[in-house]
Amino acid sequence: MLAGNRSYSRTAWLEEATFLADRIASSRRPLAMAGSALDLARHAFACSLKRRPFWPVDRSIPAAADSELPEGISLVISTSGSEGEPRGVMLADTALDAAAAAANRRLPLAAGDLWLACLPLCHIGGQSILWRCTRAGAAVLLHEGFVASAVSADLARLPVTHLSLVPAMLARLLDAGTPPPATLRHVMVGGAALAPALFERASAAGWPLNPSYGMSETAAQVATWTPRDGPWRAGLAGRPLPGCEIALRADGRIRIRSPQLMAGYVSGGGIDPDGWLTTGDLGEIDAAGRLTVTGRADDMLISGGRNVHPAEIEACLAACPGVRDAAVSALPDPVWGDLIVALVAGDTTEQQINAWCRDRLSGHALPRRVVIVDALPRGKSGKLQRAALRKLVREALR
């Protein structure tokens, strides 16, 4: 473990975790806490040794940690709350180990490798790095969140082999002119939709990207694209990880069955009686078994009597010159049904956006209003906060 100016050997880290575990009370109630990345990493290991559930939380999202949890639950993760109230996801140690084993097979990780961890440890993307590296005997380079200059500096001075980013982080590194080091083999990209323009820009600069699909409920990734899956396209997450089954419900919702699945939500429910998790995501599966995620079912808009998904328009907007970030929402309208609104951050104008979209989108998918903003509401995991988007639209166009 490398954190700031401190370095821990495997033995020293285990000794510190054991020392901390001896001071944690035995309980089936989760230990909920906020703190620095190093504090959260320490307590994650200590609670695992103590066999007490650990619930790392964002300071802004309180955790209801009063109830006792079933045996075997190691970790509770709060969902992003991008569509509503966050929920506590219960993950057993067997699920976390299965997820780490499958991930390490898809993106090979071994002793001697180094994973730069800059994702928040209160989200599954950050916690899963600890489990993967522990299983593989690899080292973790722990950052206190994402700071582009700090990540750039460590990529230049240390032999980093693996890196996890959300698209906004990747864009920041490209904007800073950060080159990928020769040692870097895999950059897992998740947490939000990856725009084709950003993929092409990063790939051209030599970044070894692996777009992935997963969630808290599946202990992180369940599908990850590699070049063996063929040319990448928008939403392509590649083949399922070993041991994961992915299918589609009749309405196009993605269903998952895997040893990685959560035990359920702290509040109850979550897994179908037949052992499948039915997600809120829409997808397609081709003849080769590759999954393409087309968007959230709840985000679907109806414009002029036609179904339109924001992801289609957002990908178009993201490729427009001068656009740094883009999102789509809607207002109720007596003519269109959903009046499509584009929210754009960057060095551009409403006229430029309209001209760009007219040449690339069908009539029913064209934004009817354009709002230029300084920044879009995104959570720490990089996901768009759709409820905040709708509020922003109402305030901008009232």
C-alpha cells in the first residue's frame, strides 16, 4: 500500500489492520464511518479481519446502521442516489471475492502490479480495487480522491499498471496533456456513459481503455470490453465476466445472475425469486454474447410520439467541438410530450449546438431548448444526477 508519503509492506499493513481490528467491537451492526481514503482503507481491512460489516459513507449521505445484518456480510455500499434516495447494498465476502477473481481474470492482475486508486472509497469502484489487489498480491497506490495534477505526477514517476476512472476524470487528464506511461496496461472506465469522441481521443493518445459495466449491486464490474471484443462503439461493455450470466427481460431491461450479486438491500428486497437481479438499465446482446448498454429505462423520453433515449443525444452533443460535458432532460409539453432540453458545459453557443444536432439527429430527437451551464450535476462516481438536472431545467426555462 502506498498512500501519500507513506509506504506499507504487506506485513506492515496486515499488522496495522490487525491492531485496529482488536479495537473494533464485535457486532453484526455495520460500522458506518466517513473519513480520509487511508482511514477508510484501514477500516475496510480491519472490519474484514473482525468479520464485522463495514459501511464507508460520503459525509453528505448519512447511513442507517442500526440494524443487525446477516452473517457473511462484509461490506455495505450506498447507491449513488442519482434517481432517488440512496440505498444500502449488502455484499457478502463470497460475492466480493468472486468479483475480484473474475475481474483479475478479465484484466490480468498479479503480484508486482500497481493499481492507482483515485475513486472514492465510499463507492464500490474504490472498494473493489482493495479486494482485487489483495487477492492478486498487487500493490495499491492510494490517492485522496482525484486531482489531475497528482495523478499525472504519479503516472510519470511510478510503474502504474492499472487505473480506474470515470469519463470526466479521463477527460481532465487528456486536457492536462497527461501521457499514459509505458507500464500502464488497463484503464477501466465506468460509472457513467463513455462518449465515443472521448474514447477516440484517449485511444489516439495511447490510453489502453477498458469500458466496463457494473454497479454496487454486483460488487462492481460484470462486463468489460477488451480489444478482443472487436471495435468499440457507444455503450459496448463487452462479454460478461467469468461466472456472470447476463440476459434481457422482454422490455429490454438487463438481468444479471452471478456469484457477485448482493445479498439484498439493507431496507429489504433486491433479488428476484429466481436468483436474478433485474436492473434499471436497458441493453442489447449480440450473437457473440457482447453486451451494449443503451441507457436507463427510467430516462426514456417520448418526443413527438417516438421513444428517444437521452444517451443517444448526449453522445451526439459530446462530440460537438467546444463541448466539455453534456446532458439531456425534458419538460412536459402539450405538442411534443417530452420537450427535449440539452444542457451543455463548454466553450460553445446555442446556435452552434443547434446546427451540430440538425446534421446528426432525426427530427424527433432534436433538442428544442439549449441551456449553457458552467457545470453539470454529477455525483462523486461521475453519474449524472437526473433529479438535479430536471430542477436545473425548470429553473433555467421558467
